Amino acid sequence: MPINLFLEMMAVERGASRNTLDAYGRDLRDLQTFLARRSVTPLDASVDDLRAYVGFLDETGLSASTAARRLAAMRQLYRFLYLEERRSDDPTVSIDNPKRGSRLPRVLGEEDVRSLIETAYDGEDAEARRIQLLMELVYGSGLRVSELIGMPLSALSADRSTIRICGKGGKERVIPIGRAARAALEAWLPLRDGLVRRPLEARFLFPSRGRLGHLTRQRFAQLLKDLAIRAGIDPERLSPHVLRHAFATHLLDHGADLRAVQVMLGHADISTTQIYTHVQAGRLASVVDTHHPLAQERRDKTTQEEDR
């Protein structure tokens, strides 16, 4: 199967992570299913077949970013098939990228995050201690969800002051652990040790009896939704990624250096981090419009004119 060969190449030659391979697999199987309905395979699909797939993605209402990601996976597959001489051409070279919007990340306000954390501390059993530490780390360190849930115990420094993270592309970074997170960690570890049942689970900070041996992203997302409901916050506004955005935005709001935030987030290019300066700019514009004396004068003048 060409898709399996491509994924093997990604794993062996490029060192792609399991999460990356799963994502590519899902995207390419979606393509394969669409082509099968047209009675063709990836090996004999034409340019028209692939253009029809791009049109199908648009019709299904997928976000521009998701459609672009699937198209990127398709391009890489056909580039691979061409270089491996399994096809005589690369049919994707004449297919345009879908247009992408410049949507800014959703961000929770500081009061909402404070409410979530305070609600998380309403308990001292293992479940409570786990969500406390998860919240302290995801908001206090800006970790990606995959980095957080799959964190090995060995990532913790001996004095529990830093975490060594192996991020995207195998790049390592060291992130400081704040005082509150260290306290949450010390409260969690004794309870965590009592939950370990298998050698596989013993490797991870957040063990689980599932196949992976650690907490899954789906379970973490559900824990956050439950926490949001208890805190009186719309659960649709909350996800692990939203908390990562909040970490970055709130740091910049309080004067953090953009380069330092880039390092902590693990962004390879500072232009990725700069999106948070746009979030700041939008919020600052709202503040100026609401509170600046000239803005107030203009509103008063407009009100007087409307009353005449």
C-alpha cells in the first residue's frame, strides 16, 4: 500500500513522532476513501481526481487550516511516490492551495483561568491532585498537549525545578517549573505511585491503564470540560490548546520578552509566536477605545448629536 510505505519512510528517514504519523495516516486515509468512491487508487488517481478531492474538502465545511493540512499530506505522498518511481508524475504540482484565513487564537481571560485553577483545588484525592498538576503545567509552562500527557518521569530535573521536553522535530528545550506547579507535583507523586499497575505505566508522570500507558488527549480534554462546567465557564471555550494560548498571551501582557516566550513554547520560527502580539494589539485597541479620554469625548459628542 503506498500510504503505508510513505508512513514507513516518515518514521524511519524523518523520525516522525507517533502523533505525526497518526495525523498523516488519518488525512491520507480520508483521501484514499474519497478516491475509492471514484473507483481509483492513489497510484492511478488523475489531477482531476485530486482537484475533485480538494473541492470535496471545501464542500464539507472544513476549516481552511484543516483543508490545507490535508492537501499538504497529499502533496508529500505524491512527491514520495514520484521520487520512488511508483508514479511517473506528481499530479499535485498543478493544484492550488486553499486560501487560509488569519484567524487569531482563542484566549481565556486571566480571571477565567484563575477561576479554573481555584476550582481544580477543590479536592485532595488522586483525581483532584492530577487535574491540579495538569492545570499548573499547561498554563504555567505552555506545554503542547502531547508533551504534557506523554511526559516521562525522567523529564523532571532532580530538584523538580525544570522539565526537559523533547518537542517537535526532536528538539529539546528546558522549561522552568513555577512554585505552584512544584507544590502540585509533590502532592501528586505519592498518589501517582499508588496508581501504577504495569511497567509501561511506570514511565509516565500521568499513567493510565490504556494502551499507551499514559493519559490520552481525549481524556484530558474531557477533564477540562468537566472542570469548566464546575467553574461556571462555557466548556466550548476551553481546550488544552486554548490554555497554551493563554499562557503565551498573559506572559506578553505582563511584559515578557517575545523571544523568551518563543523558547518556552518551542516554536522554531519567531513569526509563529508573533501571532500573540496581534492578539495583544486587538485587546489594546479595545482598551484605548473604551478608556482613552479622547474616545470618551467622541462618544459624548456622538450622543449629543443623536439627541438633537
